[in-house]
Amino acid sequence: MENSELIQYSLREVVDHEIPVAIFDTDRVLIHTNEVFAKSLGYTVEEMLNHKHADFCFSTYTEHPQYEIFWGTLLGGETFQEQILRKSKTGERVFFEATYVPVKDATGQVISVVKIAFNTTERAVGLGGILKKIKAFTEDVDYIANRGVERVNQTIDGVNEMEEFTNKNKQTSSTLLRETEQANDIITVIQDVAHQTRMLAVNSAIEAARLNEHGGSFTVISQEIRKLSNQVREEAVNIQERISKIEEQVKLLANESNQINEMTSNSAEMLHVNLTSYQELKEGAKKINDIYFQIGHLFEEQN
């Protein structure tokens, strides 16, 4: 066998038995195909011949303006390559990775269109299953993100209320501290009064001693003044002790309030970070969902 004959024979064998081929004329009528392509749609070769291209498509596609644009491109001499959806003999969906090549005569006029189409239905169906899982996943992620955002917002509200409360508590502590300081000032005055009273009692006692028997009334007065002075001094000391204890508690409360305030501020900051993460998670789910619709657009459009 000569090389030229060998080449022609080899090409014919491959085209007829290995590569799914269909040839349409310029009226869109199928004028040639092979068993590989016919079988992929559930036909015999004889059943497919002389059928219009539209007979193998779903009406949702042939009635769409894009169908005429598609054929206008081919008859204009441009090659077309894309994932396509076609209708089988039993009306089922069959996916192909197809290439349409316009064939021109010596004058450059298109005289036919050769279609090479490999069946990718199994892969497309598998992809469809994956897309459904992706869609379900994005819905779950979106739900989780929404719930997370909702709960974080509720927690932030609680933290803000706590922070407001601790601020008020801090203001109250400051007020109490000022009051205790003023009370200490009053205690100082009382102690001064007690001291002056005690001095008055001493002077009265001295005066009574100087007057001897005539100073009895001064003695009684001085004793009463001294007694009163001691009572005032003792009460002042007791009050000062109580105020000191209150002051210690107020300072402790103020210190705890500062710690709580710092903790709530840190918690609020962390919650805002988590809220941002939830929002980013939600945006990620939206992007995945957009990809799902972009990939699945072909299936939805030609269903």
C-alpha cells in the first residue's frame, strides 16, 4: 500500500470508527454522520440522516435568538467550539464538547459545516452533582454566617451594656470617693472641735483650782466638757475607721470596674474581629454561589 493510500485509509478508519462526526449542509440538514456520533444520541446513522440540526436540540435553545446567531457565525465562516447540550432520541439531555468547522469552496464560500463532538454527559452529570453539593454547602455556610453575625451582634450589644454599666459604676465609685474625702474633712473638723473642747476643759479645771471652794461649778463643767470631748473624739475615730473601710471597698470596686471595663473593651474588639470573619465567610459563600451559577448557567439555559 502506497503512503498516500495508507494515509487516506488511516484517516477514514479513524473518522468513521473513532471520532464522532456529523456534516451539515448550508440548510442545516444532516448529510453525513457515523455510528459513533449516532449512538451517542441513541439513533442509528440512517435515522439521523436528512434531519435538521434543530431536531437534535431542545426548543428552549432553538427558539432563543442565540441559536440564529450561532448559525450565522458558522455560515459566516467562523469556527465554533464550546460545551453544548443536545437532545437524544428519547428526549434525554446529552452533553458534548463540540467543534464546528465551516468548510469553504475555492471561492471562499461556506458549503458545509463539519461537527466533531465528544460525549461528555457522564462528566457533566458528575459536575452537576458536585454543583448541587456546592450549592448546598454555600447555603449551609450562609446560614451559619448569618446566625454567627446575629449572635455576635447580640453579644456585642450585651458587652456594650456591660461597658455602659461599668462606666456608670466607675462614676458612682468616683462620687463615693469624693464623698468619703469630704467626710474625712468633716472628721478633721470634729477632731479639731474635740481638741478645742478638751483645751476648754483643761482651762476650766485650772480656773476651778485657782478659785478653790468657789470653783465647784467650774469643776463640774470642766468634767462634763472633758467627758463630752472624749465621746466626740471616740465617735470621730469610729466614724473615721468606718469611712476608711468604705473608702477601701470603693477603691477596690473602682479597680475591679477598671478591670471589667478593660475586659469588656477587649471582648468587644475580639467580637468585632469575629464579626468581620463571619462577614468574610458570608462573602466567600456568595462567591462560591456565583461560581456555581456561572458553571451551571449552560445547564439551566438549555434545559
